[in-house]
Amino acid sequence: MKRIRLPTQRASTAQGRRVALQQPLLLSPAAACTAKTPALAPPARRHAGSLSQRPDAKHVSFPGAIKSAFSNTLRFEQPSTYPALATYRAVDQHGVAVDPSFVPDLADDAVVELYRDMLTVSIMDLIMFDAQRQGRLSFYMVSAGEEAVSVATASALEKEDVIFCQYREQGVFRQRGFTLADFMNQLFANRKDPGKGRNMPVHYGSKELNIHTISSPLATQLPQASGAAYALKIQRMQDPSIPPRVVAAYFGEGAASEGDFHAALNIAATRSCPVIFICRNNGYAISTPTLEQYRGDGIASRGLGYGIETIRVDGNDFWAVREATKKARELALQDGGKPVLIEAMTYRVSHHSTSDDSFAYRARVEVEDWKRRDNPIARLRKWMEAKGCWDEAKEKEARESIRREVLKAFSEAEREKKPPIRSMFEDIYEDLTPDLQEQMKALKRQIEQYPDEYDVGEFVEGAGSLGR
């Protein structure tokens, strides 16, 4: 093979004076045709760690505390030195606007529609909770007392924004277009369930609505949300014609005790990810009250600790939550993207789930007091009535019609058959592997050998789906 000698390259030593000649590069003619002149080294980049402390400076100039003033007094800071973060409220518990700058940005009919979404979630929760107690459903989780947080935040986001929920965000799904049939099909794990019955009840998801499927482990959705937001940021950097989008991640204050919470906030802050962290601080992590979960000023103080713009809002105030989310979305898209944290102070009126009896760890009178004194649905209703777009007759008609719609969807979904048994072997590989095919045949033989032991009539095609 004929060899082509390329010009020798020179490399400087650390002293910058002695020069060593590299060995000539020997390439084939084909490789030589594609060889390119080595690119010039990029200019030296100034790293964050290269900050220097100037002589006689009055402030620390280390990367972790750039504006920290020097002090000649030895003193440990105490949390009690600083007041708790304020809680923003636009409308008080009587439905009266208390923020003088607050101006509703929605027409009356739009407010009514969102109010109906809150009512729908509330009524569906009661029906499905009773259904589980009757043995017609295996599991359920309600969102009583937290309807404003989910519906109001969702109403302030764009449909293209990506959402990661926990498991008490029925209002988010409802506001974005999830139908009652969609809820019921998932809850009953029937043949119309997009998840094919593989998830627990209330683990909804919708690709069309840009909502990732809910998963059971607490806080796993938070680092996923930071990663998704970083991907959206890179995507738009590569193609500025793509509309700007944010990621919204929902979680409870109990999830903030998980390591994933801290990892998510830190990576979002350091990589400037356009993500809105929405915490529902409802007072209890299952049976653990907040006073036993953490010390310090709630979850909002943690956002500040990570260098994230943060606000605490009254979670029972629909308008406060919506206004905060609108502003948070604007902030999240500023300067190429950055994270924002919203802590919504609310109260979990119902049990943690159908597997929980909350009266074993809290007084019944406490719950009844919250329901009577400050309820997000009642507060928005008072505001609407004062505005003249709602009254008792409309309330009665809405509740009756919504209840009929929920029961109709419930009945239809309950009658639907389960997905084919074959589907438990599918969606693992593009084609069934030999071992999966053998397992499927073995299952069919087992069902045929003991027909009285296996009720397969509720599945589409029964055991027949295993024979294809």
C-alpha cells in the first residue's frame, strides 16, 4: 500500500521552549482523502471555580457564596431569627378579593367551567371511594381539599407543557381534557385502558395530553421532570422555532423528604432547567404530620436554599394558585430557562387512600373544622356568587348532572371486559421471544387442564387469545 506522509505536527512542552517532533502520521490514500487539518484549539474558557478573592475585599468571592459579607462576630444563625415566608392570598375565605392588584383574567364562563372541573373531581372521588368499599374497585385515592391546587395550576399552563403528577392530581387531568370514561377505564383496568391493566388504579397517564404516567414510588417523578425540562431546553437551543415549553412536577410535602427531591432541585438549579415544582403541603405524609416530618420553614425554604425562585401560596385560594402559576411559567422561561418552586398550603380532608384510616392519627373534629371553615370549592363558589355568575340553583343542577355523568361512565367501564390475557406477554420485545411463547403455551395448558379454577370469561377472547 502506498503511504502518504503528512506534515509533522509540533507540540509545546510545559516550559513553552522545548519542541518535540511527533512521528509522521501514515495513512492509506483513502484515509488521506478524508483527513482534515486539525482545528485550532478553542479559546480558554473561564470556569466558575476561577473566581478569585481580591485583596482587602469586604465580601467572600468563593463560588458557593459570592456576596457573603465578612463578619468579625462569631455567631451561629438560628431559624427563629428569620420570619416565616409569607403565604400569598388573592381571595380570602369569604370569597372577597384582598389583593388590591388582583384582576381576574378569565371570563365568567371560563371560571364556571373550571369550577365544574373541581366539582367533578370532588363528586367522582366520593363515588369511587364508596365503590372501593363495596369491593367493586381495588384501590383509590381522593383529592378532597386539594381541588384548587390541581385545577388552578393546570389552567395556567399551556397544553404543550409537559406534566409529571404524583397521585392526587385528578384535577390536572380533568382540566387538560381527560374524560370521565378515561378515568373509569383506567380504574377498572378494562380493555379500553391504554395501560392494558398493568398499573394500579389512579395511575393515570396521557401521551396526547403531555402527562407522563403516574408511578407509585414517591418523588421519582421529580428528577425525571428536571431531566425532561433540560431536554426541552436543549431542544429549543438547537431549533429556536420550537415554541417554548415548561415542565410542571407535582408532589406532596412528604415526597420532599426523599432524596430524589433534593437531587431534582439541585440539577434543575445548576443546569437552569425550565421546570415548575408544585408542592401540595397538605399537612400529612400518610400518617406523619408535618411537624414530625421536618424542622424549618416548610418546603419553600428549601427552594431558596437551592437558589430557586420560590413562592408560598394559599392552596385553598383558586385565584392565588392560578396567579402564582402564571407568573412561575413566565419566570421559568426567562433567560433560557430556570426552575421555580411553588408551595401550596392546603389540607388533606380525606384519608390518604382507601387503605388508610386517618382518624387513627388525627381527630375527626379537626377534619370537620377544615371542611367547614375553609374549603377551596366553597371559597371559589362564594367569589362567583358575589360576582353574579353562580347561585344555588346552578349549584344544584351542576352537582346532579355531574353525578349522573360519573355514574354513567362508571357503569359503562365496569361492564367492559379486561384486556386479552395474551397482552401480559406483549410490549416487552417487538416480537415474542421463544421463551415468552413457551410461557404463553404453558399458561394455556394450565387453564385448559383446570377450567374450574380459572375464570377467564371476563377477559377479551378468554383463553383463546393465548392460542394465536
